[in-house]
Amino acid sequence: SDPAFADKIRLARDPKRRMAAVWSYCKGKSVCEADAEPDEAEGADQVEQPKRGHGGCGHIQPQIRKEGLKLFLQYKKSKNDDDEEFKAAQPDRRPFTPAEVYNVLRKISDDDLALLGLSEEYARPD
């Protein structure tokens, strides 16, 4: 959705450099940004096609920590720490099971794997 970022990815031919560019851009993101709803007042005046979104869900993204051979999802405390519903819904830290990792990697399309700088052969252990 960011044109400058899209240009960096397109211009990086080396997969390692492309992955480094993606990592440096995404490491500060902690929320899957949801698509903006088009305003009907603005839509009536404009005839052009609406911008295609990326389909974000709006959820908070955890940090992934590795201890030995195990992976853990670690959620940062939000500004509204008093929100009991948030605390009950997401523990501060939980194990990231191999089945969950497999499901996440399986959902990434082949085109997105190439854009990320990952090999299709090694990204999915099928």
C-alpha cells in the first residue's frame, strides 16, 4: 500500500536484499492495518476506480521470540492495560506451535513469497 516501499521491493533483484528491505520496513509494524472504508460523500464526486486494499484485519501482531528450539508469541502491553477483556483474550506470552507456523506459511501465495525474497521450495515443507 506504500508506493515508496513497493518501488524498493521491485528494484531489489537479490532475494537477500529484498528480504532485508521487507524486514526493515515491517519490523516496526505492530498492527495489521485494516482497509479504510470509502466515504460515500467522496465517492459520489469521484468517478475513478477505488484503491485496492491489501485486506488487513486490524489485529495486533505479536513479536516472535525464540528460546532454544521453541518459538513464542509475545504480545506487547497496550496503552489500555486496564482493559480486562483484552487481557483475557490474549495472554502476554504463549508458545507458537509448529502446526500454527505451518498454517501461516501455507497461506502465503507464491507471488508474495517471491516479493518477500523467500524460496518457494523452502518456505513450505510440503
